Amino acid sequence: MTAPEVWFEDLPAGRRIALGTVVVDRDEMLAFNRRFDPQPFHVDDEAARASLFGGLCASGWFTASLWMRCYVDSVLSRSASMGSPGGDEIAWPAPVFPGDRLEAGMEVVAARVSASRPQLGLITLTGSLTRDGATEVFRARFTGMFGRREHAPDAATG
């Protein structure tokens, strides 16, 4: 494993990070929906056309997983992440359809050093996915735990 590039100190309140784009693959979406959220409007074209969505749409959990993959690829895979104790918001304000091009982003809302574990920094962040740069289709707010650079094992040696 390589040394982390992103530490708590690199994630101050107010920082925005573009996490990339993803195009919703119909087959991948259907496989997820069938396994984890097999409601008719997620798995059956005819039922979906008759639903308030007007067509086959992604499970919200699939949508959340698309954002998570972008977050891992852009930030977590090269960071001193120590996981997450959870969050206080998740929303799917608009449906997601096969072929949608979604832009992923995050914003650090707050950042603080843990009072009980000074080697740990806590960031509150919001994650979002938007379609066509305008329609928000996913939003989540949660806490991320990140190691502090000054407490890294090699920090004392330079």
C-alpha cells in the first residue's frame, strides 16, 4: 500500500471536490435492483412505465453506491481514511434512469480534531449527484474519519 496523499488537514471546511462522472448502465442497475431492491418500478419495464416515474429507474441504494464509488476512486483510495460512524441525511430528490450521466461531488461542511483521539480528524461532508449539471438526484450528509498528518507513523522521522 502506498502512503496516503489526502489527510484530515487537506479537507478544511468549505472545500469542494469534484468526484467525476458516471453513466448509469442499465444492465448493472437491473442486476443491483433485482438483487437488493426488486420493487416493480425498479425491475419491470411495463410496471415502471405505469408508475409515477414513467420508466425503469434505479434503486436509491444503487444511486448511493454510484456516488460511493466515485468518492472511493477520487478521495478515499488515496487517503488516510479511517471509516465513518454514520450520517444524518440521505435523500433521492429525483429518479435516476438508465443512460443518465451523473456528476458526483462533495463539500466539507465542518472539520474538527477529535477530543478523545487527537490522531483523528472528523469531517462532516455532503455528497451529491446531479444529472445534466442541474437536477440533484442524490444527497447525503455524514461524518468521515481521517488520520492527521502530524500523527502519521513516519511524521516524527520526517
